[in-house]
Amino acid sequence: MSMSQDVILKAIAAHGQWKQRLRDAAATGKSEFRPEVVKTDNACDLGKWIYGEAKAKLPGDPRVEEVRKLHAEFHEHAAQVLSLALVGKKAEAEAAMALGSPYSKVSTALVNALKKLQAA
């Protein structure tokens, strides 16, 4: 079973939206989201799929496990960036999102893992 093109595109778009939300939070010091909520990796649509349908239909699949691990890391880093932004540490938040940062690397790796899972 592979994820449909629609699910993949929505997951990639959602992560792109998070990049913008975090940039906006860094710029303004404000967000409608709280870091402790962002840190949770099973509440978004992709997380629900990973812990629901994928876990049930593809137990132990290494491609799903890779997506799960990277997705959880993405949420951890996004929460860290948001925490910096909300306490007014704009430069630190921007640096935490910069190209080559752990956030940037895990974001890219997650998109690549999603594409690999889709192609399976």
C-alpha cells in the first residue's frame, strides 16, 4: 500500500505551511500555536495516518518507520523554533530554521522520505 498522491501533496504542503508559520512567528514574536502542541506528532493529518492506517496496514514497514521518525523530529524542531520566536529571540529562531540547520535537514529528509514512500 502506498500513500496516494493527494495525501503526499497535502503532507508536503502542510510542512511548507509550517515553515511560513514559523517565519511569521519569528518576525512577530506571536503565533496562534503553542510549542507544546506543535511538539505533538500525532495530531496533524500525517501523524494521524502514521499512527492509524499505516500502523494497522503496514506494521513494521521500514519506510513508514523512517517517515514516523523524521516526522517526530520535524515536530520537535518546529516546537523549538516556535519557543524561541515566542520569547522574542528572532535571530535565534531564524538561525534555527536556516539552511543546514537540524530543522532544515529534517524537513528536507521528511519530504524525501514521503516521496520514497509514495513511490513504493
